[in-house]
Amino acid sequence: MIFGVDVASMLLGGVAAGMVLFIVSVGLSVTMGLMGFVNLAHGGFAMLGGYAIALAMKQWGFGFGTALVFGFVVTAAASAALERLLYARLYRATDLDQVLFTIGLVFMMIASVTLLVGPENQPLALPAMLRGQINLGFMRYRTYSVVLIVIGIVIVSGLWLGVERTRFGAQIRAAVDNRRMAESLGINIARLFTITFALGSGMAALGGGLGAEFLGLDPQYALKYLVYFLIVVAVGGLGRVSGVFYAALLIGVLDFVLKKYVPQGGSAFIYVLTILLLLWRPQGLFGARAT
């Protein structure tokens, strides 16, 4: 019985961590897969959104739900402006140009946050109803972790329906596959990409805020967890919401278990597995094979 409870506890913890990875990484999958842009500054938007949420609660007295909406809107609006002013100029640039630009943007974000807020970790003050534990019938577990799992399920359902089963999602895929043909059919490419970019960055902001209690929140966040976000997208397959979801759960559970039993080498083990996986399936574990 105790063994079963321990296993369930590890699985729930890993799934909760995986939900945070999914919420952040799915936007990166959209920009890299559907828009064809190597946006390594995606973690920076997650960091900025997390700071907006944490500071809104701490400095301005926002409630948890209101702060999440605030962080999403502010980050989405800021990213939309950056997309029009800077990113749009590099859609036809080489991958190297995109990488250099977005990495430079990350360092600017880190420096700005450090200067304006400080280098300290920003704690997320959870409301009383999300603290403590909840009775699941077979065991008691952290309320916030259970809430994260529920939020993740709601988000993946909404995104899967919105991106992969609507006209909007079809327009995005058509624009990436053949931009000239999409434009000839009357699709406003510039507006479509701006909305897509803002949505992806807003999702990153939500992940940054929701995961602050798990991952922490400091100016180095944008670089510290970038590799994990890239691994989730690579394993899940570019542009695939469902694939990123399954990959995030897999990485989250694996990372949670390995850090418990192999705290010194757990991350390295994940990196090795990712390299072997991509050598076997370059399109990702859940990505479609090239035809």
C-alpha cells in the first residue's frame, strides 16, 4: 500500500511538472513549427509573464486568477508589438540570423529584469484555497499540483480544438507550407502570424506564472529552462499540440523520478535519451514522418 502511494505521488508530481512544461512549450512549438521561426527568446516571454503575474499579486494586490489574465494579456500585447517591429523582418532570414537575434533578445530581457526588479527569486504567493492538500480518495496530495493538472487538461483540449481542428489552425498551416498560395487565397498573413505569435507568448506567460512555485522565477529563467522547452518541442514534434502534450508529460514524469533517485545525473540522462531519440526519429517521437 505504501509503495503504491509513493508511485502515485511521483506520478502526480511528474504530471503536474509536465503540465507546466506543456503550457510554456506549446507556444514554442507553434512559432517554430507552424510559423517556421527559431524563437529562442520564448523562455524570455515566459519569464516576463511570470514576473508580471508575481508582481501584480505582490505589488498591486491582484487575485491569483486576475493576475494570470493580466500576465497573459500584457505579455501577448508586448510580443505582438515585438513581432511587428522586429520578428517580421526576419521571417525570411536564415536560421542563424534568427538564433542570433532571439538569443540577443534574451540577454536584453535578463538585463532589463535584473536592473528593474533585481536578481532575487520572486516568490509566488498562492491563495489559501490552493495551499495544503486535497483528499483524492486513495491518498492526500498537494492541492496546487492537482489544480495544475486540471488547468493543463483544459488548456490542451482548448488548444487542440482551436489550432488543429479549426479554420484558424488550417490557415496557419497553409501559410507556413505555401505562403504565396495562402496570400493568393486572401489570407492576411501578417495579421495571422501576429495573432499566432501573441497567443504562443501569452501561453508562455501563463506557464511562467503557474510554474513559478515549481521552477522558481529569477532573471536567469529564460536561459535556465530553455533546453527543457526545446527538448519537449523536439520530442513532441514541431507544430503538434497533442505531441507536445504527450512529450511534456513524458519529460515531466521522467525528470521528477530521476531527480528523486538520481539527483546528480538525472538531467544528463534526459539529454542522452533525447539525443538517441532524435537520431532514431529526427521528426520527434510524436511527429509525423516526412513523406
